[in-house]
Amino acid sequence: MGAGEWGTLLLLSLLWGGAFFFSKLALAELRPFSVALVRVMIGATALWCVLLATGQRMPASPRLWSQFALMGLINNLIPFSLIFWGQTQLASGLAAILNATTPLWTVLLAHWLTQDDRLTSQRIAGVLIGLAGVAVMVGGAAMGGPGLNLLAQLAVIGAALSYAFAVIFGRRFRGLPPLAPAVGQLTCSTLMLLPLVALLDGPPAALPGTTTLLALLGLGLLSTALAYNLYFRLLATAGATNVALVTLLIPVSTVLLGTLFLGEQIEPRHYVGMALIALGLLAIDGRLLRALSLLLTTDDGRPTTGGPV
């Protein structure tokens, strides 16, 4: 990736890290399904405006719109709802760390669901290291019995698993303009969430306060509309492997925001788990290992001894 793509990746990590911060603020007054609905509704509206302003058209194929609907289900409705419910019991930083397991599940699922993305010994090692990090974090809650904290952590892991299915399913949209799948999935997610909110949440008891309204705008405009636009553009130029690196950066910005503005505290075992997950993702990615191998090898292919040449 070039400097511009690295800059886009860092901006994307801030936008998606901010999603955990914004949603934590909004959940103080609204229920999870309602927050999810407002997020996708604002995101869809903003992207439709961009689409119309730039003169682009959405595809009319019913088959493609059914695929947008499925993508909206597994990439928005299910994970957003699970994460937002999980955040009613968890610090936003911990939710972001658990969400960073998405590439681990993606690697495992891709081995079984695709023909061109198979497990290697390096990837297996990375997955095992990452899962050890998950065990370190969730294990402490499990020892206390099946309480809400454990269920909330499992809910966020379930969201990460849903995202993994979405990553694999989203490969079929590669030939479309980047804005089309973003608009399509957010529109379908909005239509699916409307009846759920009407049945399960109902209208809010009171008009949300200024902080909640600003958080919802940040969640919909910055962490959804702008982020999805950047995501699909980066996916088209840098590829899925490079874009997956964003999951290493999201917990960093989320933990910082939660600590500075929400007074959240992350336990030491959570940092240990995050380090193991990061190590596992770096092992799966392979570039760091290849760089180290090059540093330890001379031009003629012989390993260096570490002494004077």
C-alpha cells in the first residue's frame, strides 16, 4: 500500500473505533435495536444523497438486491445488534478487542467455504495464537459462571463471526462500483430493522438528549456512511488482506476514547488477550515474518550470523 492507502486505513480505524464510543453514549438512553436502526438509517440516507449527487445509479437486478439484503443481515443487522447489546454490559474497549477476532473466524470459514483461500501451517498457528487470546479474556468471565458479562462477550464474538461470513460473502460485489454495495446493504438493513424496533423497542420514553443525538449523528455519518465509502474504495485498491489490518488498529483508538472520555478501565488480562490476538493476526498476515526473514538473510540466501560481515 502507498502512503495514501495507509492514511485511509488509519482514518478508517478511527472511524470504526469511534463507532464503539458513539454507540456507548447512545445506549445510555436508547435500546440496542433502536441504535442499530438509527445508525443504518442515517448511513443509508447520507449515501443515497452522495449517489444521487454524483449521478450514479443503483443496479435494478432483483437477484443482486436479494444479495444486498443478505449482506445487510450478516454485515449490519446481526453484528450491530449483538455488539450494541454486548456494550450494555461491557466497556467499549473490550467490545472492540473481541470484535478484532473477525479475521480469525474469516480464515477458518474461508478454508471451508472457498476454493482459493486455504489454511496453511502459518495461518493455523496464527488462529491458535489468536484463539488463545480470546480464551484469556473470556475465560475470566466464564470462571464466574454464566452471568451477563460472559453472555455479552459471547454476543460480541458472535458478531465477529457474522462479520466473517460477510467478508466471504462480500467478495461477490468486487465488480460493482464501491458505493453500490454500501448503499444496498444499508437500505436493506433499515427496512429489516424497522419492524423489529416497532415490535421489540417501541418509541423512546422521552426525546433523547443532545449528547445522544450527536452520538447518533457521529455513528451514522462518520462511522457508517463515510467509513463504508472508504472501506469499499480501499477494498478495491488495496485488497482484502490489507484492509483486514484495520482490525489491529480499531481497539487502540476505542480503548483510548473509552479511557479518556468514558472513564472505562480495561483489566490486565484484556490487554494480554489483545496482544495475543494482534500476534495471531500478524502471523496470519505473514508480512512481518517475511520482513524479519529478509533481514536475517544475506543477498546470496545464506542466513546472517549477526557478527561483522
